[in-house]
Amino acid sequence: MESDILLVDLKAQYLTIKNEVDTAIHKVLDSVSFVMGPAVAEFETAFANYIGTKEALGVGSGTSALHLSLLACGVEPGDEVITSTLSFFATAEAILQAGAVPVFVDINPETYNIDASQIESALSSKTKAIIPVHLYGQSADMDPIMKIAKAHNLVVIEDACQAHGAKYKGKHCGTFGNAAAFSFYPGKNLGSYGDGGAITSSDSTVISRIKSLRDHGRQSKYIHDEMGYGERLDSIQAAVLKAKLPYLDCWTELRRQHAKTYENHLKGLELVLPRETEGCNHVYHLYVLRTPHRDKLLRYLNENGVGAALHYPLSQHEQPAIKKLGYTKPLPIAEQATKEILSLPMYPELTENQLGYIIERIRAFFKTYG
Ligand SMILES: *Cc1c(COP(=O)(O)O)cnc(C)c1O
């Protein structure tokens, strides 16, 4: 390969939509309506229609989407919030920012999502909410999760930050919980050109709480009903997102084709490949495989110009910031997984040549070291 293959190549995508995105950005510049302008409202409507919720509300990031959702759903200091230990650290961080206590549950080793059968034993009298994470772009098993939530009167907030367009039994991720958090961090399946996020919800109480919280608890310009936050989505990001949204399903289809190509050419090696669960529409935010030779394979691929990476090297309960809080309970399935997982380059614009090279390198590795 002439140049390295990145884990995600943002430039390759920008070049395919440069005209539209540049035009959209210039329209915002001309309007000088930079915060909460018409571009934000237009994107919110388009995204709510796409996901299938009453509303979508732009916020500053996926992390603020989780944080504000927790507050809007009535999670209070001291409440316990159950979540999957295997996620980006922001899931636990948002729970802690709300003053609540994260309770980590181990994963299902096939999907890497929360093991729903272990949620009940994590419940206590203080449990207020569950945050299932649709990790790597595949929905968590929402039926049993919603059933437990209903039986115990718990709030459900989906962490859909990796799951734009993913489905569970025909419905989009982001439609199941009281609220759902999306991130538009540039490398996400729908990414802005800076930080951004959104909350989807069909619950009017939650929606009006978020509208207040994201914008300084405003009732009108300088009258504040409560303490809120400065966590709005800016107009330039909204304009970029609105220009990109019509391409999302097509980009997802390309990701799914690349996953198929990986699968067809990597099966039979000492690798566990990602598996799409029946009823789920995996959107392959990340293509994560698993091997006992992980460390060697990672080094080999990186030395050969392939931007393989780890998502994540540690589960949340193993993070230094969490251990400091006194978490000691082992969650062995996730702990073992973090030693064996490896993410291969995955983005819609990956070429056949690039895929061929990555596959050829992996096969060469197993011939030599396997
Ligand atoms: C990216 C991500 C977040 C945080 O989103 P930001 O926009 O980076 O704040 C939260 N949870 C998961 C699972 C993520 O992948």
C-alpha cells in the first residue's frame, strides 16, 4: 500500500460530499446565526424523523447527551445506574457527573453488549436507571432490558453513540428508552466537524427538561428558572449533519458490505469474528474481532501500515478513575475480552484494494505466528 490505512478516514468521506458540506457551512456563515439557529432546528426535525421519535434535541456532545438525559429523567445524587462495563469511558463519566453511582454489569461474550441476564442481580433499592450501550453499532438486547425496567419502574437511557441507524427488531436504536444519547464526534457513523450530540425522546416531560437544561435553564432570554448548562449544538455542526444525514443509510450499507468481505476472507483463522444477532441490524461503527494473539497481531498490523486499534484496552470498572472510587468486583467476561479484542479499519470509503491488503496481511500473520 502506498499509504497507511487509517482506522477511519475522515478526509476520504469529506471529499465525496465537499460541495454540499461547504455550501451548508457557508450558508450558516452568511446567516451569522451560529447558536440555536434555523440550521439546528432543521437538523433536529430531520434526525427525529429518521430515528422515529417525537423529537431530537441537539446538544454539545454525546457525553452531554447522556448527562442531560440522566438529569431530565430524574436521576438524582446517590441513585444507582446500571450499565455495561464495556463502553467508552463517557458512559460512566456521565453517570458520575449526575452525582449518581454507576453499577457495572458484565457483557455477553458474543455481542459484547450488556448481559441482560445479569441485570436483575445488580438491582438494589437505590437503582433508578439502566443505560444499555449499543456497542460497536449493534443494539443491546432491548426486550429483556425493557421488561426488567418496567417490572422495577426504572428509567432507560440508551447510549446510542455508536449506533446511528442500527435497528432492533425493525425499530431504530434511540426509540426504546425514555431518552437516547447520540454522539456526532467526527469519527462516529454520523459525524460533525467538531463536537456534537443529540438526545432523542418521545416523552414530552423529558423533552422540555432537556430544552431548559441544555440552555442555562432559560425560560426566556435573561430569565432563568433553574441552573442549567451551556450544552447546545452549534449551527455549523447542525448544517454539516443535515447535509450528511441523507447518506447515512448508504454509508451503513457499505460498512455492512465491508464486514461481509472481512468475514468471507478471514473465517477459518484463529479469530472470532463479529456476529450479527438475529433481529439486529449491525451498523459496524467498529469491526471488532477477537484472538488470543491480539497483542502480536496489533503490533504486526500497525507495523504494516494498518490502523488497527483497541476499543477498549480496559473496561470501565478497570479504569484508574473508577478503581480510585473503590470498585473491586471482577467482571471476568469483559476483562478477558479487553485482552483479546482488536478493531480493524472500518469506514464506508474503504476500497477493495485496501480491504484486500488488510486481509492479506492478517492471513500472512497467521501463517507466520499463528
Ligand atoms: C463517543 C461515545 C460517547 C461520547 O460521545 P462524545 O460525543 O465524544 O462526548 C459515549 N458513549 C459511547 C459508547 C461513545 O462511543
